[in-house]
Amino acid sequence: MTTEQVDHRVAAPGRSNLDPAVLAGAEAFARTWATAVIGSSYVPMTRAEVAEHLRALTEVLVHALHATPFRTAPGYEIGARLVEAHFTGTDTLGRTIQLLGDDLLGELGIAPDELMRSRLAALQGALSAGYARALRERTLAEQEAIRAAVLDARDQAEAALRASEARFRAMFTEAAIGIGIADIEGRILDVNQALQEMLGFSVEEMRQYNIRDLMHPEDGSTVWRLYDQLTAGECDHYRAEKRFRRADGEQVWTHLTLSLVRDDHGEPQYQVAMIEDVTDRHLLQNRLRYQALHDPLTGLPNRALFLERLGRVFNNRARRRAGLCYLDLDGFKVINDSLGHDIGDQLLVEVGRRLDHSVSGDGKLVARMGGDEFVILVEGSRDTQDIVDVADRVLRELESPIRIGGHELTVSASIGIVERELSGTTAADLMRDADITLYWAKADGKSRWALYDPDRNAKEVARFTLSATMPAALERDEFYVDYQPLVRLEDSTVVGVEALVRWQHPEFGRLAPDRFIELAEETGLIVPLGRWVLRRACRQARRWLEEFGEAAPFVSVNLAVRQSRDPELVRDVKRILDECALPPHHLQLELTESAVMGTADEPLEALRALSDMGVRIAIDDFGTGYSNLAYLKHLPVHELKIAGSFMEGLRAADEEDAVDVQIVSTLVQLAHALQLGVTAEGVETPAQAKRLHRIGCDTGQGWFFAKPMKPADIDELLRRR
Amino acid sequence: MDGVERPVWAPGDIDLSRPSIARVYDYWLGGAHNFAVDRAVGDKVIADVPVLRSVILNHRAFLRRAVRYLLAHGIRQFLDLGSGIPTVGNVHEIAQSVDPTARVVYVDIDPVAVAHSRAILTGNELVGVLQTDVRDARAVLDSPEVRDMLDFDQPIAVLMVALLHFVPDAEDPAGVVAAYRDVIPAGSFLAVSHAGHEDGEWDPAWDDAKGLYNRGVSPITYRDRSSVESLFKGFDLVAPGVARLPLWHPESPDDLGDDATHFIGYAAVGRKP
């Protein structure tokens, strides 16, 4: 510290001139002086150093006392030196002055005469003045130094603050993110360059605005509710997706973070908005969402969007009713396979365009569900007719041919329609029923619409239930066989029995064949079921053979079309006959006209093989189909069963229908001409039986003789003879 | 921010309406680097607890003795933490009077004290001044002032004179010491003077002093001998170990007052092995 660096030791001028006794006295005085002042001021010296310092000053004093001419300047100098050595405690001066007066002359051995007293007093005065002046100067200098230090420190602090402000200003100005500051009333105070560019307004223009002027009509309600909460000091910041209108009228999608700045008392003071332009991201999201919800080929809404809309219809319940047209092109696969996928795709595009064109409007949605399936949703339909009108319009729209790549294509569509009240149904119900109904429209002949019918559906459901449970029912032995006698009209002898399968259904009770045979044909179960009936009937026939010998009846078993075409048929029949040890002529197989006539060669060969084996072949329900009579001659057939419908005219006791009688007579003559037997079905009255006998019919079957019955009842019948 | 009382030595605004511990010390040492508010506090403290004046002079005298001791043991680099306002008898004056190439870095948190130090040290190339909270050892040790001035391959004396009693236990004074200890090389020294007394010793004036400090200057924590000793973990204490402040290497038996053996404060110097 240059200003404070002083030489504390005053060089003793002419020390050697002094008397050794005086020097010793001076040294003794200096020690006393040191003891008196130590502790009165802080000086950076040891006690010994202090004593040495004061000894030097004492020697100056001694010289001054004796100097000629006498000068007070050394006294003044000593005062100043004390201050320089940092004897700044004023007690130091007091003690020094007192000690000088009390002890100095005595210690030095100087006679305290008038002159010396006077000189000492003058030196004391000068020392005091020198001390006071030096202390004053030192004090002023130090005060100035500390004030300068304060100013320096302030300058530095301000410079740091300015640098910090400049940094923050630069950050605000240069930030790539938009930043805006507004007061708590929403008056915009400042916006940075990024925000000006984002919104297309200058700072001056922005300052004219209130935050609320930036409200966008499509802002979510939460944006402004949170804003109110923030300005009320209830929340400190929030984030939101928000749109702004640019100066040029375009809109900017942004990610907004609004923060509250509070004053020192915690009161809301400013709000700071950080705004990031996410328009590109938003557009991309929109595009991705559009792509996710639309069919790329036709541009129509896809299944996902359709299901979303349908779900919304049910969630909102703003409308009471709704309808669906579920549409499928007829024969699209053929077009696709024959003309190629490219043509198929163009066809779908055109169909989509026509559909969209024909049903556009509020509350209506056309969607492509995939492949050649489309669906039309009509929200808020008044009644079913509304949807039927839509379906008619669509069918009409599709009537005109579609030209694609030189092809003129005619397409038609089948449409399933469901329209109903929303309460009590679900989106899934609606979809399923529309799908079922579309299937009906297809089954009913295509190029048409079908309306959902709950009764039809119930029946189908029942049919489905039956067909689904049939395989298990066969396993569980829920089927059984009844037998209806075939009676020789000549002598009323039971010559045969027709095996009739029944289903003892655990839920629906006893079911006649008309309830399930057709189903079994559809599902293919008819083959195992028929085989089961055949085996059961053959076993029964064997038992009758054992009990009644030659009087035992043959069994007549119905053969479904599908069975007749089963390549295993001949082998199955042979195996069963072998198993049961039943002579083949105890078995008759009944086939319908169409099964026999309409067949290709193979089944015919099977029939011939069976016939050769000795099995009887009968044509069931003869006369109801279109038999090729010329062909009949070549068939391996033994018996014709005339359909019960011809028996109507022969029924009444008193009167007969001449046409029916003539037909039956002709059929009998025909059969006999071909050397075939004739069985009349549906014989219900004695008159019928009598007339049939008269006409020449061989055998009768019907309630007049017996209803279908249990094997045991047949036993009874046979024994009664 | 509001509601939390800012300690007077905290940096930030230069608020002349508050006393500064550096300026109050200067006043007590007879300097005029102070303002009315500092003198008012200084006068009140001394009026209420006259013994404090001697305490303060003793800490300052210890600094002088410690620096001379360290110079005698070959130390030529000093890091004076909590240096305050350079009044007289500063470390660089003592050190450079022995070896003009001795280097010193003064560190204080008081921006005015630091500004003043800078002003009077202008031109002294071997002295650095740093305004930082000395409790943040990392900031001190990583500062250019320290890095440029001190050679960490040579022994360094770290001076904590009348400093650590202003660091309460909650702020981990031992941790502060350790942070410096871990960086200085072997052969370095630590010099500490610290207000405190033993259990069972009690003088009403000490409580008064504590109360005054806590209210007017800065909260003070008295520590006993063993607590002061524990601050020297990782150092070998030089004789006489932790001593009453006036009794640590007194320059002369005459320097010792009547209160030396129960002086309210300790001093010690340790060497990092």
C-alpha cells in the first residue's frame, strides 16, 4: 500500500553529538512512552519496535530542545510521524503530551528552568498541531479513498449489471423462439424479433394490442380459462397449443408457454409468453391424421374414420335415429381377376366418386371399408324410407356403365340397410346387422337392397345355432330314427318301412327333418348323418329279419343329393350291410328326381353298383321334378314314389278330381311299363287307399295306414298279422 | 427474495445505509475508511463490550505474528481469506518487507473493501485482489486472480484470521477448510484465529458481544479449543497447537495482558504434511 508505506523510524540526526547520559535518558523515556501509548492505537509493530520508533522521536525532541536557534518544526514533524506510524488513536496524543510534560525533562536530566519549560511547551504545541494536521489529512484521504472505493464498486456492479442486461437483451432479441411481455392487464409491452416475424406485426403494432385481441375463434376454451387463472395469480405458468392470426390473414399454429412474473410482494406484475411456431409440425400431423383416416385409393374416409364417426353418433346422441347402407359390388372379383387389379382399382375409384356424389350432404358419410365394400352412414334419419331412398339413389347412380381403359363395365351392387332408433342399440349391433343384411341382398339375387328384418335374423340365428350344434348332437346321440310302414295295397301287408330321422334337441325339443336336413346339406354334415341313419336302419332291419324271417320289411332310407355324390357311398353301404349281415334286398335307397336325373356319370355308376349289389333304388317325390322319361328307362331304379301332392284330388270320399286321377293312373301305367313298382305317398283317407288300389298302385304310405313310429311299435304291427 | 434477511457482507447492492464488517473493523483499528453508520455500530459495540477492542487488536496482531512465522518457515505465497479493508500492517507489507518477491492474494466478499484494495494495490504486480465469497472455495481457487498469482507447486499459506467464527456449523466450516486443504501442495500452511472459549468459562461480556454481532454485524459462532482443532484435519499443528490467541508465539511477555490465559479466542497454525 504505497500511500501507507512509511518509514516508521525517524533517523536520529546527529545522534553521536549527544551525551551518552542524555541518550540513556532518552531511551528510558521512550520505553515509558511506549508503555503509555501501546493499546491506545493499533500499530503494526511489536512492543520493541514501538519503543525503538519512539526512541528515535525522543532524540529528535532532545535535539530540538537544545537547538539554536530554537524551532518548533521538529515537534510538528513528530506529531505527523506518529500519525504516519498509525498512532491514530487520539488517546495516544493525550498520553504523549502529558508524558512529555511530566517526565521528559526529568528523564533527560535537564533542569526544568523557564527556558526549557517554555521550549517544551512550544514543542508540545507544535507536536499537537502536527499530529492534528496529519490526522486530519489522513482521515480526509482515507474518507476520500473509501468513497472512491464505493464509487468504483458501484461502477463495477453497474458495469456487471449492464453486461448482464445486455446479455439478457441479446437473448431476448436474438432468440429463435418468439417472446412477448405484457402487463397484467394484458397490454403488450415488448415483443422480440422472432415473434414479430412469426405474427407479421411490428413492435409498434403489437403494442397497440391487448393479449385478448390475439384470441383466435377456434382456441380451446382451456387456453383462455388458464389465462384468466394466470393473470389472477392462481397459476404461475401453463402451456397450450394455440393458433394466432398473422397480419397477412394466414394462421400460425404455436406451442405457447405463458409465465407469470410477480413483484417483490408476490403480486402478479408481468406475463411472459414464449411462443414456438409449430405450424409445419401441425400440418404434418394433420396430414398424417388424414392419411390414417382416409383410403388412399378413393380418397374416401376409411374404416377407422367411419368407426370413429359411428362411435361419435352413439356417444353424442344428438340425433335420435341413424341408418347404414352396407354396400358390396356384385362380381367385382371377376372384373379384378379378368381385367387386372389396375382396372379394378380404377373401377373402385369411380364407384367411390359416384357414391360420394350421390350421398353428399350434412350428416352423411361415405367410407370405403376395404376391398369392394363401402358403407354409407346417415345420421339423423327420419325413418327407414330415408335410407331406402339413399340406397335407391346409389343403385341408380351405378346403373350407367363405367368406361375404363377401353372397357365399358357395368357394375351393380348389393346393399344391406339398417335404420333404427339409437337408443337400445349399439354401433357394433348396427354394423353386424348391416353386414348380415348385405348378405341377404346377395343371397336374394344381388343388384338390390335388403332391409334388415329381425324375424329373418332370428330364424337365421336359430338355423346357425342348429347347424353349429349338429356335429356335437350326432356325437351325443341326440338323433333317432322312426319308421313309417309301406303297405301293399293288395293285402294290406307291411312290406317295408321308411326310415325317418328325428332330432331330440335339448333346447328346441323334437325336431322334424325339414328343420335340419337342409342345414346338414349346407354344412356337409349330411354325409356322416346319413351314414349314421343308414347304419341304424340296417341294424333295425337285421333285427326284424331275425324275428320275422321272410315276413320282415325292407327299410327304405333317404339319400341326400350330397350323399349320392359321395365317392365313398358304395363302399359305405356295402360295409354297413356286411356289418349288419343284412341281405341287400332288405335295403331300399330313396333319391329325389333331381339327384338321379341331374347327375353326371359318376353318381349314376354308384347307383348302378348299388343296384347290382341287390339294393333297391327308389325315386322319391316322383312327378314334382322334371324327369327325363326317356332316360328313366336306362336308370337302375326299382320303385317310383308318387308325391303326396297328387293325392289331394283322390282324398274325398264322395268325389274325385278327374285330372289327378288321370295323372296318377298314367304314372302307374308308366312305372309298370318300365317294370317298376309304384308307391303312393301321403295316403290319408280310406277313399284314397281304395282308389289307388283300383288304379293299380302297388304300395301305399301315409297316415291312413300308420304314422312314423318307434321300432317297437312296428314290431307290434308285424306281430298282429 | 423478500423476507430473507441479507447478511451485511453479502454481495450485490452497495448499500451505505448498512454497516459493513470490513469498515467497522477498519474503524476499530483506527482507520477512517468508514462511514457514520459503521462508526455508530462500532462505537455501540465498544461501549457495550469494551473488551472487544483488545480482541480485535489481538486478531490483527496474530495476523502479523503468523505471517512473520510463515515467512521464517520459507513461505512466500499467501492467500488471505476475508482480508477486509487494508488499513495498516497488511500481509503484503509484512511479507514483501522480508522478501519483495512474496506474492499475496486478498479475498473478500465486500465489494467496497475489494475496490479499495484494488485502488491502493494498483501497480503492485505481486498482489491480487478477488471479490468472492470465501466459503465457495471452488470459485476462489479457480479464479484467474488466484491461478495467475499463486504457484500451486510451491507451498502456500492460507490465512483465515477472524473469519471462521462467521461461518456457522450449518455451513460446514470444516468443509470450507478442507476444500482449500485439498488443493494446496504439501508443505503448505493454514493459519486460523477464531473467537471462542471453553465450556464452563463464561463472561457476560461475551454473550453481549455475541448478541451485538448477531444483530449489528454478522452472526458469530464461538467454538472451543477442540472444535478449532478439528478444523485442522489433515494438517499437523505447529507448536504450541491451538492456543489462546495472545499466547500463540507472543513477541514479548510484555505483550500479554492479564486476560491472556482466558482470552476469548484461539489461534493455531498447521502444516499440510
